Amino acid sequence: MIQRIQTLFLLVVAGLLGSLLFSKFCYTPDTVVKYTQSLYLLIFIVTTLFLTVFAIVKFKDRMMQLRVSVINILLLIGFQIWIAVIFFKEAHGVAFSVTAVFPVVSAILVAMAVKYIARDEALVRSAYSLRKAKKNRKGIFKKQK
């Protein structure tokens, strides 16, 4: 499980999303806003974190892992769009922290993981077809009665 590169990518994504639960979202001159203070942002973080951990755990079922990861990419892009909307709606004088770009970095890492998951699935399918072809060739040389 850990030796596969896509699992490492997904673990980094889980770390980035987990760090959002404890980090600050934006700063104003007199207040600090955390991600956990907004219910919608918290729902996005928990949902994408759950999907990432679920994809890590489902390492034996690559097709499920692939589907969950694609859904996770879409949610992470939606999360980043939500943050961008908040950024452009806020008044001047609000400074966003560097963690505001974590969703897009996570989406890129999950996309890289999807690439390697698909590569593993193609490798397993090709090995299966070779094994099946070899098994069928052995039956050709048997004597027919």
C-alpha cells in the first residue's frame, strides 16, 4: 500500500487537507478567521478529507479508488472556486493565508495519483490477458479424442 506512489500522493493530500482544520483562512486588521468558523468550508474540508482517506484505504480496488479520486478532484476544484468567490467578494484589507491554495495543490496531487492508479490498472489487466492467453495456448496442444 505505502510503496505505491499514488498512495504517497494521497497521503500528502490528506495531510494538506487535515492541516486546513487547524489553520487560519484570512486575516483582517482586527480579527483572524479560521476554516472551522465557516460551516460550508468545514463541510468541504471534511468531505474531501474523507474521500482521500477512503481512496487510500481502497488500494486493492483500483477502479473504486479511481472513481473516488475523480470525484475528489471535482470537489477540490469546487472548493477552490468557493474560496476564490469569497476572496473577490471580501472588502479590501483582508489578507488570505497561503493555505487558501491548498485545495488546488491537492487537486493536482490527486490528478497525479489518478494517473498512476490508471497505469496500475492497465498493467494488471495486461498481465491478466497475457496469463489468460498462455492458459488458452496450453489447451491447443492436447490430443483431441
